[in-house]
Amino acid sequence: MQRIDVQQTAEFLRSCEDAYILIHQSPDGDCVGSGYSLQAVLRQLGNRAKVLCSDEIPARYDYLLPESEEEFEPKCIITVDVADPKLLGKYKDLYADRVDLCIDHHVSNLLYAKQTLLCADAAAACEILYALYRYMQVQFTEQIAMCLYTGMATDTGCFKFDNTTPETHIYTAELMREFPDIRYGLINRNMFDVKTPSRLRAEMLMIQAMEYYLDGKCAMICVTQELRDKTGMEENDTEGLTNLPTQPEGVEVGVTLREREPNVYKVSLRSAKDVNVSAICQGLGGGGHVKAAGCLLKGTLSEVKATILAAVEKGLEQA
């Protein structure tokens, strides 16, 4: 397993053929933007490319998707924004041991690919790809620009999270200057403000039922199957919920539990101040960023709560 730089990554992409681009399950704006921008770039270079995701891509990202897809057998496997092959979902067993190149920005990346371009200081995978495409002298299109903007905007919480870098602002400004007709404000509205009625009903119930622990320094919400049935909220409508438990005053760690199947919970942690939630999640078999990370835990809801609260308490002590 080898760490490579931008020049080596560019050489790899120019020579690869028939690539499958894998993005993580529970897709967000950064992995979707990364995957489909890279598909567009590889096609521009004359190579066949296809994006694969274990879960259905939410309809809010339809404006980033190409009009047509090709069917072919891959000669090359690439992952983008995937720190751990477990996040490939149903594609893990098929491709986890065959990944030729990984492009990622997670400090917890397991370096599972044959070659990895890892920039842990980047706000988003799309930020890395923007610099890579400029180095490659790619001809930017409106679709590529929208993909990259969406990825950088969503992974920084519309540029308000601590992970936002000077490059994030510079790159998005350059995109806005080069493609002034893209409706960036509408992208931001659709990504951050527009919610389905079922999502709003679920938020209301979760805020009412929010639980506080560790002297109010930890807040927790739970997205159970019962809640989804009660409100009509779909699994792919849960993006952005992880910001809710960090909103109350005094909270330092926000916990969101999402029931994926009986006794299996996806845990998302967000740090409002100084707690390293990536370290907490790594201790539980997951990972992510210092301020935003996750893991998968099995057990009853009460068992999962006890496990994560014990880990958060230790993290608060170490902060």
C-alpha cells in the first residue's frame, strides 16, 4: 500500500481504463460530487467510467448525475471519499481487495488501496479533486463545477465548519467566477434549507425527545425505525440531522443514532468544541474527522447508548 502525490495520481488517471468509481454508503454531497466529477473527467480523457454506490443516491443530487451510463466490466477500481472499505456496503466483498486508487481526506483512512492520495487537511474530497483537475489541466464543465461546489459546500456545512480552509473559499470563488450562471444560492438552499414535510415532523419529535448526558455536555437523538414509520421519513432523508444535537447551548459532543436494521445502529458524532470524535470512533471500529466521525454498533438501543456514552465521557476527559 503506497501513499502517492498529485503528480502520480494524475499519471494514474491518464492511463487507467474502464474504471468503476466507488463512493460510500449513505451518500452525501461530497462523495456524490467527487464520484461524478471524476467520472466526467475520465470520460473527457477518453476512458469509460461508472459510479457505484451501495445505497440509492438521494433525489436532491439528481442535478449532478450524467444523462447516460455505460455497462462494462472494470479494469480499474477507484474509491473517492471512502476511508474504510466497510463503507462500501454491498460492494465490499466484491471490490475491497481490488481497489487500485483511493482519493480521500479522512485522517482515519486505513490505506487499504494499492495507491492512496490522502490529504487530511482538505475540507472535502472535492477540494482535493479541484486541485488535482487544475494540475491535470482538465477542461472544466458546468457539471464538474457543480459537483465540486456541492462537495465543498456540503462537507463544510455551507462554509461554517472549522474544517473550512482558505483553499475552500479560493476554489469555490474561482468556480463562481468561471461559471457565473450556476445558481449557487439555489444549490445551498436545496442542500441546507429545503426539507420534506416528513423530515420536519421527524425533527420536531427528535428535538422534543433529545436526551442530555454528562452534565449537558453531550446531547443525543435517535432515528429509529419506529420514528421513520411514524413520520414517513425515508432513510435517504436523514442527511444533516447530525447537526441537531450540537445546537443546544453547552453541548460539546452531539450524538446521532440511526437504526439501519434491528440491533444495528449507525453512530454519528459531532464535536462542537475541542473533543476529537475521530479518536472516539476509531476506538469503536469507525473513524472520520476530528470534528465529525462515525461508527457502526450492534446491540439493543440501550446497550448502544451505554457504549457510546462511555466513549464520549472518556473523550471529554481527554479534551
